[in-house]
Amino acid sequence: MATYFYMRISTQEDREMQKYSRQEHCIKQYANENKIPYDEHYIYKEDISGKNFTERKEWIKLERVLHSGDTVVFKDISRFTREAQNGYDKYMDLMRQNIHLVFLDNPTVCTDYIKQLLDAAEKQTLIAKISLENTVKLLLFVELDRAEQERLTLNKRIKDGMAASSKKPGRKTGQLDKMTPELSHDLIAYSKDRSIRQIELMRKHNISRNTLKKYVHYILAQNEKND
């Protein structure tokens, strides 16, 4: 029986700022506390939307190596999926295969806990059994749907923010909102000395790689005009 660790970031999230750091911190802590081996043979990471399972190459690889009794650890259920119906179907299928799913931020939907509820339902009268089984299904759907609603809300905020930003009075096309005298000085130095690392500039000024490239091109264009 092996324990695997799965991390996923969405294409909607800021790769430069988030990466896998928050997920990995929690998962590593769990592995250390439970004395579980944590190395590359058991870790699966991918940068892709959680809208389905069929396009997630690392997830597909992980499913292929899973055997009865194995465990998969996630930081939260949204890393597993953001789809309610498909997520529920996949969850139940894995549980039937005796695959243990652990969601560190969502302990009430870990498969071991759900199994306890379903085992208890089997010992009840018919009506009580059906009632408890429906409660379990509702619990799973609520958590899965919450993840989906959070995704939709995030997307709406991004779109609303972009719309509001484009409507700001006096905003000019190509305006460099984050340009400061210090950043300008550092970019000029970088354009002349490529031993300066991009990542250092990104961290110092809290900007993304794309923003850095745009600003470098701007500085180079300005230099050409002044030459």
C-alpha cells in the first residue's frame, strides 16, 4: 500500500505568485507528521483546469499506478476536481476500488469518514439507511459544488476587474502602471548586464514574468529612441 500526493493549480490562477507552494507546504507537513515517504516517485503535479479528469495527464498517470489500499492526499477537494457530478462519480468509483482519498482541508469528505457513515447506514432500517445514504451524497455534492461556485466567482471577479480597469478615466493603451523610478533604473541595468537574473527583479518588484518582459521591451525601445 502506497501513499501518493497530488497537486494542481488552475490555469485561472497566478502561476508566478502561487505555484504549488501552499499545497506543498501542507502536504509535506502531513507526510512528516505521519512518517510517510515524500519523494518524486509519489508526487504528481500539474497546471491545468479541474473541469474534468480526461485532459489531466498527471492525474491519468496517477490513476494507472493506483492499487487497492493505496492513498491519495490532496490539500483540498478542489484540487481533486471542481465538477460536482463528474467529481462525485469519480469519487465513488475510487472508493469502490478501495482507494483512500485524503483532503487535508476537508476532513468530512475523506473516504475513510464517508465509509464509516455508509457502513453505519447498512446496519439501519431501510428508511434510515436510505436517509443516511442520501445525507452522505448531499454532503459530497455540497463540497464539490462549493468548489465549482468558488471557481465561477473567481472568474467573475477577474472579468469584472478587467472591465473596471479598462474603463478608468485617463488610462492610456500600453500604460505601465507598475513602473517606478527604481524599477526603471533596475531595468536599464538589466538591459546592459544580463547576469542580473529575471527572477530577482520579479521578486524585488513583485511583478510577473510577462510584465517584466513588457517593461524590458519598453525600456529598450526608449533607449533606441534616445540613441
